[in-house]
Amino acid sequence: MSRRFIPISDELISRAIRIAERLGIPFRTFIERALESLLDVIEYNPDLMNTIAFVDAIWDLVRISGILLPRDVVYKIIERSDEETLRELERELRKVCRWYSTLVKVKRGADLKEVKPILSLWFPDTAIDITTNNSDSTIRIVLSSPNQPEKVSRLAAAVLEEFLRGLGYRVIEVRVSHGVVSAVVSQS
């Protein structure tokens, strides 16, 4: 097989060299491993950028003490919670969301395109729709899940609201009904 030379920016090469040095592996080995890993992912999931963001988001959640449990188990625990426990859960979720949104903003920016994959990670059984109203520059975000109990929807609203505030959006309105959370926001 013939060798091909592909022009790559000096900045990108320098960054790759720094990472390889930090990992303690030769630059060529690092590039080959990274490229092979990317090709393995792309072969089965061509939407690479979302895949990488999703994996990065999962690791961020794990670092902030997130654990993966079956949805039905979590829903049963939440639904059996009394109001005081529910308020305590909401406070804890808001605290985690503030930290997490700060991390997301630093790593990937505060663009609303970051909201959908992050929320789908927190609420995997939820449809997420984001629409912009050009006439008043507001943005509506709707989370909907026919499986979501009322108390879970209340917590989902708290997560959405805190996450959006943490990204720097002004939350104008949040409405909650069984299985549906709707928020209207604008740029701060």
C-alpha cells in the first residue's frame, strides 16, 4: 500500500503530541490508536460527533456520582417519595445540574445544541423538542414521555430549569404536567 500525506494544521499536530506525551506513548502509536478507535465507532455509528459528545457526557455524569439504574426502579423510588424527600431530591439535582452545566459550558460551550444530547442522557425515555420563536427570540424546550410519572416530571423540570440557567439562559416559564415539561427561555 502506498503512503499518503495529508496536510493537518500545526495546531492540531501540537495538541496531539501533547496528549501523546501526557499518555506516555509515542506520537505515531497515539495517532494510529486514536484513528483506529474512531473508525471502529464510525463503522457502526456514522454520527461520530454526537457519539463522542455522548460518551464524554456519560463520563462527566459518572464523575459527579451519577450511576446508571433501570428507569423503572428509579421511577418507583421517586413515586414512593414523600414531599419532603422529593424537595431534598430536587435540591440535590439542582446542585448537580449547576456543576454539570458549568462543566458543559467550559468543555463544549453554552449552545442549545448541547442541551438535547445531555437531557436525553438524563432522561433517555423522553422526546426532546427545541424550537425557536423568531418573532420574540425565545426558545421553547419540551420534554415528553408517556412513561414518566408526575413526580419524575417535577424533577425533570427542576433539572431542565437549572441546567438552562447554568448555561446562561434566562428561564421565562416552566410548566409541568404528567409526562410533559415545557420551558420557555431566552439568551441572557
